[in-house]
Amino acid sequence: MLTFGITIVRHGETEWNKKGLIQGQAIDSSLSDIGMQQAEAAGKYLKDVKFTNVFVSDMARARQTCEAIVKHNSSCSGLEIVTDSLLKERSFGSAEGDLVVDMKNTAAAAGQSWLDFTPPGGETIEQMKTRIKTFLEHLFLRMMADHCGPDQTVPQMPETEGALAGEPDDGLRDIPAHALVVSHGALIRVAMRYFVDELKCPLPPGLDMSHVIALCPNTGMCRFIVSVSGADASVTLSAIRCVFINRCEHI
């Protein structure tokens, strides 16, 4: 069995975010000046948090954010940055390039939340869950391969902590393996729902479903501690615990 941390970070602001436009997968925009400042702030906030693995979406805004975090981090020198298309933003189909407010109006007319609405040609929530599940399988296999050798000490899932200290390394005490994952707002939101609804992840005191379904702010951070077991091509989740969701004190 292996217990490790996962810190998930949304990319910084882009000009499209600033203008209230839907990017999705077709619009591979870069960070705005504010977005670069947010990414730098995230990197400085996490500078002394130890990462052993780094995973990032293949889209420019996520890669720029990841590069800023890695640049400032004291433990990331020489680490492989694994680029994975499974982490890319949700496809919004025909709505990509449109105003967010227009999609909100269309979703409201259909009696749905815009965050759950699927525009024509877009990716459904269920399709996104499948993508997240597949990424987690890749992540678990890589973490087991890298950190569960015969000569390595394998920590157990720590006891649930009380009130958080509000520090960048909250939840990571005595956890030697820790993955940084940089992705996108819509995907992170669906991942949070998947963790809580389907993986039965308990929430810490003070958090409820309103936090889970909220859209993660630019460079917002979520952290989980997970335990996995198995070997070779078969790794299963044994336990999962949420430390925090959508933390953004650094901005």
C-alpha cells in the first residue's frame, strides 16, 4: 500500500477568462499579465512544499502555470513533468468562443446550471468523469511504480486532522510522496464531484457540497490524501481524504 498527497491547481487567468469568453479545448490561449502574476504567486506560496511528481494538461495556460510553480519550488529541480491530455479542459462544443453569459442564458432556458449544461457537440459530465477516472488510474500506477519499491517505507493513511493551520503544507505531515496536478476549472469541478459522490471522499469540518460544486478560481488549489494498493497493471484506491478545496489565499 502507498499513501501520498495530490495537490490540484487550476491555471492562471487568460485574456479569454478576463473577457468572459468560453475557451474549452479549441481555444489554446496563454496566460494574461494577471494570470502570470497569479501563477508566480502560486509558485511562491508552494515553494517549500515537497513534490515528488508533476502532471499537467497539454494546454498552454496550464503548462505556463505549472512552469511558474516548478520554477519557484525547492524540490522540483530535475523532476519529470508529465504532460497528459486527459487533464485538458472540458470541450464546450459549439459554445467555445461565445460569451459565458450567453451559455448561462441558454442553460437557464433549459432548466440547468450552466456548469452542468452540455452545448451541442460538447463533452458531457459523464464523459468527463470517465476521463478523470482514466487519469487517476495512470496517476496511481505511476505513483506506485515510483514510490512503492521493496526498500521504501510505506506510510499509512494519517488520522483525520483537526482545524487546519492554514499552511501551504497542510495535510502533508509524514507523507513522503506528493503529486502536483495542474488542470482547468471545469475539469477540476467535475473531479471534485467525482471524488465526493463516487469515491465517497469525506469532507473536512467547515466544507460542504457548496464548496464542492463551486468553480475553482484561477490558481485555486485542492488537496487530497489517498492510499492505493496493488501491483503491476492493477492498482486500486483504498482510502481518500480531502484536506481542502479551492484554497486561494495566495492571490
